[in-house]
Amino acid sequence: MDFDIPKDIQDYLGELDRFIDDVIMPLQHADDNDRFFDHRREHARTDWDNDGLPRPEWEQLLAKARKLADDAGHLRFAWPKEMGGKGGSQLAMAIIREHLAAKGLGLFNDLQTEHSIVGNNPFVLMFKEFATNEQYDRYADDLLNGRMRTGFGLTEPNHGSDATWMETRAVPHEKDGKPGWLINGEKMWTTGMHVANYVMCFARTSGKDGDAIGITCFIVPADAPGLKIEEYLWTFNMPTDHPRISFTDVWIPQDSYWGQIDRGLGIGQSFVHQNRIRQAASSLGAAQFCVDESVRYARERKPFGKALAENQAIQWPLIELQTQCEMLRLLIRKTAWQMDNMEHKEIERTISDKVSMCNYWANRLVCEAADRAMQVHGGIGYSRHKPFEHIFRHHRRYRITEGSEEIQMRKVGAYLFGYLGPKRADPFFKAHNEAEKAAKGADYVQPVPAHHNASR
């Protein structure tokens, strides 16, 4: 067992650091762009009079940084080589995202907007794994060249983690002699719709409420008649680009879907597995930043004539947080390595519980670390002149999005007790489950359904 960071990844971290110092930081410091990162950040980023959307100049700055990163060969690091990337591994992405988040706030990596000089785009691998040849021919060029900007419509006003109970429906419908689909329903938290030109709309096309089979992922043009942005929902973490949208008799051609008809939830799982392990790494990095800053401040601050760090009341909470960081780092890297060493679609069947462990624990840990950093820093830590409130507000969302921590704990429990995962095939667990089902008859309810899907 080798726990060292592979040399090629370590060398790449150095290359990224040089790029940040030489290219990205000069851009951040130019033309008062620092206003987006210092105590003025929330106001500088948020257009309060335009539904709380991101200000155009903020998004333009992010786009400029991404263009520089793309030109330097960093932005598409994780994309498959055959799709114009470098084929960066899950392990490499986990290490990179932790490394960047541990630097604190900056134009190189701003997780509030899912922005980074090393892009996280789960849609690319998702498209590679699930698109048919015809769908690839139709959409690939636009997707790979940034012309396809897609919102993700899974969650609904009445349904979040219970995604298989979604109320949005799509039915076959002919229009002007052309076969197609008619979609009706609503979606929540459809991030990025103010700039999207498509939305991935998950809708039930067959089966009954609760069935995993029977949900299809449609690709709907954002300007399709009947598709409406109803409202932008202001959040704890502003600016907002998370609207509630509605579909009223929205018609699309018959072939406007990704993957297979009735098999759309597999696409959703592909998305969340990639996001979860990378979010876990980012949360770990941000937690480590909070701990490091708190230790530094405690050694420098000298109330009553001695360093704050000499007080065990200051030491012990930070010791516990550092211990958790160290343990979590090993689990994240092991899990990312395992993901690299199996087929993409095998992740859900084999180690989905490990991905969930990493994600829910990291997201909880960073909130605890940010809160402790505020406490150690006192009044200045609570102010916007330090980044801790920003880190807390951003990462607090991850305890809900891409699968709440309760839902992810259910996933872990399902693997642990043999209702899902490798243990499910074990004779003991299989016999026990069958016996329980036989004993309860029609009243039997599998504790964690096999179709369980985590969503916003």
C-alpha cells in the first residue's frame, strides 16, 4: 500500500500553483476585482434588484479566468482524452480540489459558483457513458465547445430525495404530423437557467409512483414554448441562480432525450457520484483551511499576555477537527482510487456507500470547522473581513444538495445491512431478506429501496 501522492499528480499541483501565481492572481488583483473576494464580496457578486442573480461583471470575470485556464490546458483536465481532455483520474481530481479549496477564497477556485480553473463537469462523462451514437452526433460538438449550457431538472416542489415519486409527466404526442413528447410539471433549484439554453428534464414516461424504471431524461430547449422561469429562490448563500421552472404542454421531438427511454435515473446517479466525491474533497480542503487559519491566529493572538494557542479550550476542538481531516483524507483518496479502477456504471453497485460516507461527513466537517474558526477568531471571525462566514454559507448547502446527509446515511445503511450493494448477494443476507419478505407478505417494505436516488 502506497499512500504517497503519485508523482505526476504532485508535479501537476506545482504547475497549477505557478499558473495561479503568474496568471490568475494578477487578474484577480486588477481593476478592483478583489471586491469579489474581500468583505464586499456578497454585494459585488449579487444584483439585488434583478432577482438576486449574479452580476454580469462577476460572471464575465469568471468566464475570463476559465478561458485562461482552458488555453493553458487546465480547465478540461478531467475530461476523457477522446473528448478533448487529459483523462484526469478521480484520484487526481480529489487531490486537486482539496488542494485548491485549502488555499481559501480566490479566482482560481470559487465553489459558490462551481467555478474552478480545473473544471468539474459531470455532464461530459455522463454523456460519454449514456448517450447513444445518434445522440452523440447530435449534441457532442455543442457540449464539448461550450455552446450547450444545461440546467439540471430533477427535484420538484413536492419531491426531492423521493425523486421516483416525481409528478412531472411526459406522454407521446404528435404535432404537425411529427412524433414527439408533451411535458407537464415543475422543477426546483434548476441552477443556471438564466444562462442555460437547454434543461435536462427528468419526467415519468411509464410505470407508477415509486418505480425506478419509467423515468426518462429529456433535453428541452430553454426557449421552448410553455417552459417558464417562475421565480428565483433566494438562498442562505447569495447570489442565486436557482429558479423554480414550470412546463406547461411543452412539446419536443421524439428523439429529444439522453440515454434510454424509461432508464433516466442511471444518468442522475452518474452525475451525483462524480459530484459527491469531488465535493467531499473540496469540503475537506475548505475545512483544512479553517483549521490552519485558526491555528495561525491562535499562535499570533496574545490576550492576557500569552498566546491564545496555549489554552487547551482552544487546542482541543482544533485537534479533533484535524484528526477528522486526516482520517477523511484517506477515505476520500481510497474511494476515488477505487472509482478509477472499475467501470463507471459499477460504482453504484459496489462502492456507492463509500462515496456517500465521504460526502456527508466532509460536508458536515467543513461546517463545524468554519464555525470553530469563527469562534477562535472572535469578533473578526464573525465579520465578513474573514472568509469563514462565506465558507459556512456555501458548504452548508452541500448537506442538502446532491443527496441530503440523511439520505446518504440511508445509502450507507442499505449497504451495511445487505439491502443494497455486494452484501445483497451474500447467502446470509439474501436468505434473511427473503425470509423477512415472506413473513410480512404484502406488508413488506424494503428498508432502503433499491431504486433509491439522491437528489436536491
